[in-house]
Amino acid sequence: MRLPLLAAVLLASPAAAGDWQEMSAGQLIYAAGDWMAICDTGEPYGCTASVEAGDDAGGPGRVLVLWAEGGDEGFGMTVEADRTPSPLPETITVSVDGDAEVLRNSADFFPVIEGAETGAAEIGEPLLLVDLTERMAAGSEMVWDWDAGRKTVPLAGFAEVFAAVEARRQEQF
């Protein structure tokens, strides 16, 4: 398992809890590069890291890394995009800096939204999620490719934001 590598990459990041800024009552924000995180300051202590991402046709979308509320149950990842095929295809190819992996519908990812204008897929396989997060922390660009289009995701700041959220959650739990 490559979890120790992820921990080493994230712990080497310069993020510290003191870098958080108050956004509004009950929420803190942390931003680095293209990524930003928002965390609740009180229970249930939910956190979301996100980045806006464009597709090859100029359509909007975003990637969300979501930490479970109310405890340290880990995190999940959801990709939202306009102009996705409905229903989502049987496979989606995800690459980080050109290193591609094919994800299978209902095994590696699960459709969350399948509409005429917007679609969303959630990574559902825990080992794949850890591997993908490691590669994102070390990478510069991630591409989600389904038959009808591609979503390009910048990774500048991801490792720092991820480490800041993980450190904050360690303090809370």
C-alpha cells in the first residue's frame, strides 16, 4: 500500500493550522494554488477542498474532496461537470501527468448525478482513492476523460490544501 508515501508527501508540505483564515461565522478557509478548502469550526466539523476545472469545450465543472462530518472517517472525491453523457459511460479514464487509469462504472466510481446538463461521479473504491490522491499530491494536472469530453483539473496547491485539512482534522479528533 502506498499510504505511507502519501503521508510523507503531505507532511512535507508547509501548511500549518495558523494559515487558515476566517471566512464567515463558523467557517475557515485555506487557499493554495488553484485549490481551496472550507472547514466548519464547530460540530460536525465537515471540510471540503475544491478546484474549478474546465473541459475541452469550455464548460464549467469542479472536483471536490469531501471529509466526513462528525468524525475521522476519511475523505471521498466527487467530480462534477457540465456536458457529461447521461447516463455516465461504463468507463472513465483518469490520468495524472499522463499516467492513465481506467475506472469502471459501479466498481471504481458511482454516478451521483446523471442529468442532461450536469453529471457527477464519486470515487467509490478506497484503495483507488488513496492511489489517486497520492498521484494528485505529486502531480501538476489531472484529466478526466469520458467518451463525450474531457475535464482538465489543475493540481497546483492540492498537496498543501490536503495537508492543511488533514492537520486540522487531526487537531479536532
